[in-house]
Amino acid sequence: MIKSIPHRDPIFNSSLAALLISLLFAGPCASAGQEVSESASSEALTLRDCIAIALQESPVLEASRFDVASAREDARAARSQTLPRLTGSATAEIFSGSPTSKFSVVNTGSATGIGVGSNNVGLGAVEIYSGQLTYPLFKEGSILGLNTAPAVASRQARTRNLAWTSRLRREEVIARITDAFITTVSAENRSGFAARRVELLDSQVGITEEQEKQGLTLPIDLKLARSQLSGAQTLSKILRQQAVAGKIEMARALGLDSPSELHLSNQLPEAPEPPSAEQLLGPSLNQHPSLQVQRAVIDQAKEDYRLERFRLYPEVNLSGSAVHIDDFSPSSAEIYTGLVTVTVPIFDFGAQLATTRARLAKYKAERARLLSVADDVTFEIVTIYQSIYVLSQNILALQQEVAKADRDVQVTGSQQQQGIAPPLTAIEKELHLIAKRDDLDGLQVRRLMLYAALQKAAGGSWKWIQ
């Protein structure tokens, strides 16, 4: 919570004016000190600063970006499989033997000196150049590669799935760093209350000991006071450890080498007004990342079903090749081939039909699951929404109790100055005030964490950190 700046009296203002005049004539030394002060203040990170740094340093988001890039390249590769494919090769061969196939183009006459007879080659060499063309005219739903085949559409749907999943991961990182910041700063701020409570309880123990010696209190009162002091000391230690643990977590999330390099602002953000139910559960709910992920899963399941269904159809492939053979002499040969192959699935004991029905059932299941995802998102948002309103009501009631306890402390302090109220009464009133303030801070921190949870549940469509 943002603490108000205390009012400065005229004496303080005069001292401040004198200090400013002295600093004005200090010259370079004053400028250097001012730069150091500004540098130290600039190192204090607010929640917004921590979120911005965490989003850049998060390994989860970096992995998600690579996943999306990989899925995008898979979709391009699947698209390329539906287009013509041209390959080429060049080889050189040395051989000997009877003339057959390639050997028939070799000059085996005595003029070359290669052959040892009209039907044999002692040692010969040829160079071969070839090119092959493969073009799937109709295969697995692809028509000449001009349409979006199911295999390509399935990978595109997976890319959308990963992209929306990355949005969800982003909101998770924001929620995690927000919880860590609020918990850490709250623990540091509550340490002041804990220290003051220890100080008051220590004084209470001392006073109770003196009163016991005088016979004014019972031994059970001293035992109770010591027990309260021990509990307050334990709570103070727990808060310090909680702050240390939170800084370690924050430093790791922000990519810092040591928690000592981390300087957090001690001001927690103000809690805004809760958004309206129409804003959270209205038309924007249809664009929730969880629903978009499920829609992408549905599209992927649909394309997988279409792919298996098209595998029941015949396939048509165009193939062609050109081969040039030369034996390093005037004689050479060329071979050109072209063919259209039609592959017809005839009988496989129903394996492909069963696979197609399985993909169809999965597609229908994912489509039905969309309503379940929408119900889960709505339930989570409504639950957090109601918790925020309940906490807000408790905070209003507790603020009145804090105001009343503060009044009692002031009245008791005035009575103590007049010698009317005993010292233990003033201590008890202040302890009561500290307990109420601590409870109020705890509820306000809890409400801030619920705001972070609400932003995560809404998928980032509503942001409370502006």
C-alpha cells in the first residue's frame, strides 16, 4: 500500500532550505551525490517493471516461441509435399563385363582399344546424368497442390494451438511474478508491524515481571506475556525468511545473478474497481485463449479425420525422368520416361475404415469438449469475482475497526500522559491496533492476489495493472 508522506513542519522546511543552499554551492560533489541518489532510486523496481523484465527473461515463453516457429515450419513442409518435386543426379562409373543395358552404348570395337572382343569389355567408363520429376496429382485430399490439403490444415491448426497456448503461458508468468512481488513486499512491510509488536511485548513482559514481584499480577500472567513475546519473535523471523525467499524467487525470475542485486519498491499497487460481469463474461469470453486453444484442437481433429477419409480414395501420381549416358566418345544415349500411376486401395481387412471412424469420434469428442472448457472458464472467473467482493466487504468492516482501535490508542495515550491509564493498558491498546492493521494489510494483499488471479482466469482480456 502507498504510504502518505508525513507533513513537514516549518523548522524542517527551514533546515531543508539551508541544506539546498549549501548543496548549491557544493559544486561537483553535490552533483555526484545527486546522481548516486537518483541511481539508487531508479533501481527500485515496481510491479510493472518486474512484469516487463520477467516476460523477456522467461524460459517458458522463449520455449513457446520456438514451438510456434517449429510448428509453422512443419506446416510449410507439409505444403511443399503437395507440389511437384524435381531431383537430379550425376554419376561416373567404371566397369567391365559383357555388354548389357548401359554397356551396350559403349564402343567395343578394336579402334578404341577398350574391348577384348565383340561381346566383352575389358575396362570401360560412362557418365550418367539424370533428372526425376514427381508430382502428386491427387493424394490425401490434395488436388495438384492448389488447395489446402488436410495434412497442411492440420499442421496450421496445431500452429494456432501453440500460439494461443503461448498466450496462456504469458498470463501464467504474469500471475506468478505478481504473486511473488506482492508476497515479498508485503512480508517486508509487515516486518515493521512485527518488530513493533516484539518491542511492545518485551515492555509488557518487563512490566508484568515488576508487578509480579509486587504481588499485583499472577504467575500465569507473566507466562502468558512471555508466550506472546515468543510468538511475536517467531512471526518476525518467519516474515524475514519469507521476504528472503521471495527475493530469491524474484531474482531468478528476473534473470539476476544474486538477490542482493534486486531492489523492490515497497509500494504495492492500488486495488482498482472490479470489472463488471458483462466485461468478463460477455462477448470477450468467446475470445478467451483457452477457448481458442480448444477450437484449434477441434480443427486439428477435423483435418486428421479428413486425412484418413481421403486415404480411402485412389491416388494419382505423375512421374517423369530423363537420363543421358555418355562413354566419353561420340556415341551416347538418352532415355526419357513419363508415366501416370493410379493406386487404388482394394482390401485391408477394414483397417483404414476403423482408423477413419476413430478419427471421426475424436473430432466429435473435441467439439463437445468446447462447451466444457467454456463452463470451466466461466466458473473460475465467477468464483474469483465473488471472492473479491467478499474480501472488499470484509476490508470495509475492518477499516472501521482499525479507525476505532486508533482512536482508543490516542485516548489511552492522552490518559497515560495525565497519569490516569496504567502502562499495560496503553500497550494492550497499541497491540490491538497493530493486530487490526496487520489483518487489514493481509486482506488487502489477498485482494491484490485475487486481482492477479482474475486477470489470469480472464486470459488477459482484463488487466488490473495499467
